[in-house]
Amino acid sequence: MRIQTERLVLRDFVIDDWLTVLAYQRDARYNRYYPDRWVDRSDDEVRAFVQRLIDGQHEKPRRLFQLAITLPETGEVIGNCGVRRKPDTEWEADIGYELNPECWGRGYATEVARTLIAFGFRELGLHRISAQCNADNVASVNVLQKVGMRLEGRIREHEHFQGRWWDSLDWGLLETEWAAAPDR
Ligand SMILES: CC(C)(COP(=O)(O)OP(=O)(O)OC[C@H]1O[C@@H](n2cnc3c(N)ncnc32)[C@H](O)[C@@H]1OP(=O)(O)O)[C@@H](O)C(=O)NCCC(=O)NCCS
């Protein structure tokens, strides 16, 4: 599977992508809102992580659309994003995204999230798309707001890592809201 956005290509993962994913997932900037144990993920863990994404490509019908974010000029993998159908429903999925910190601040995550939402509503026929982020993760909050997601709730002290409690935010967007939005 391959989706061309304005500046990026989103494509299915291949196993050789694991080294590039490992390199940015070990970056301290990337790990700021993730549990401590993520920082020292082993080669085997990251290879298994990429393999799980590849396994999802063969599920029938496919439920996990987790794609490598790449630069069209060089083919370099700069991140990971996805639309994941929720278990036991045909009408809801959630989205997620992450980028190599070297590529932050260029509007890429916003471009990717818009594309995932359009894919989910147009191609998968979803009724509702949701997302969850760490409440302190301002960059992700900004992305979700910019693409029109509505804040639906705050889960207080939802996670504990790096020696403190963290709240999470729940976001949602209905197909009708997306279809009516002028800037989608
Ligand atoms: C969240 C993440 C994907 C954002 O990627 P990005 O490509 O830098 O985001 P964008 O460039 O599309 O920025 C979106 C908006 O957030 C703002 N923003 C980006 N980083 C910010 C920061 N650290 N603080 C405040 N605002 C920030 C941008 O200015 C932009 O708003 P603007 O267009 O009004 O200027 C990236 O920070 C990341 O990969 N983080 C680690 C993984 C992660 O947290 N994933 C999300 C899990 S829910």
C-alpha cells in the first residue's frame, strides 16, 4: 500500500526499515512522553515491532494500516503512522503518528494526520476516528487540533513513568464533522 501526500510518501513497512526506526526511537527527544524502558529498546524488540506491522498487512480483511513515512526524493524513512481499526467494529479506528526529531516542525505530522483521516473516512468507510495523546505533549495536541479532532475527555493520572503521573487526552472526529469542514 502506498499513499502520496503533498510532500511525503506513506508506504507499507518492510523488515529492513527496523534500523531506521530504532535510530529515531532511541532519541531522547522522541522519548520525552514515553515510559523510561522505551529508551533502551533492543534490536530484537524493534525488529519484532516492525514485524508486527508487516504481519498486519496480511490480515484479511486488513485492520492495521501502519505505514512508514518517507521522503520521496531519497526514500528515507522519517517516521511511522497508522489507522488502526478497533476490535470488533467496522465503524471506528484510531490514528497515530511519530517522526524522527530531525524532521519535526515542518508540518509533516499535520499533513500525515490529515491524510490518515481522509483515508479512514473515504477508503475504509469509517464513522468515527479517535486518537489519544499525553496531555503534556503540546506538539501532538496541536496536530490533533489542527486536523479538526474534538477533545472528548481527559483521563487523569492515566500513566506513570519518569517518576510522575501523566494525564491522557481523548480525541474524536465524526465523518459528518469531517465532511462539513472547509479545510479538510
Ligand atoms: C508529535 C509529533 C509527531 C509532531 O510532529 P511535527 O511534524 O513536528 O508536527 P507539525 O510540524 O505538524 O506541528 C503541528 C503544530 O504543532 C506545533 N508544534 C510542533 N512542535 C511543538 C512543540 N514542541 N511545542 C509547541 N508546539 C509545537 C507546530 O508549530 C504546529 O503548529 P503551527 O502549524 O500552528 O505552527 C512529533 O513531535 C513526534 O514525533 N513526537 C514523538 C512521538 C509522539 O509524541 N507522537 C504522538 C503520540 S500521540
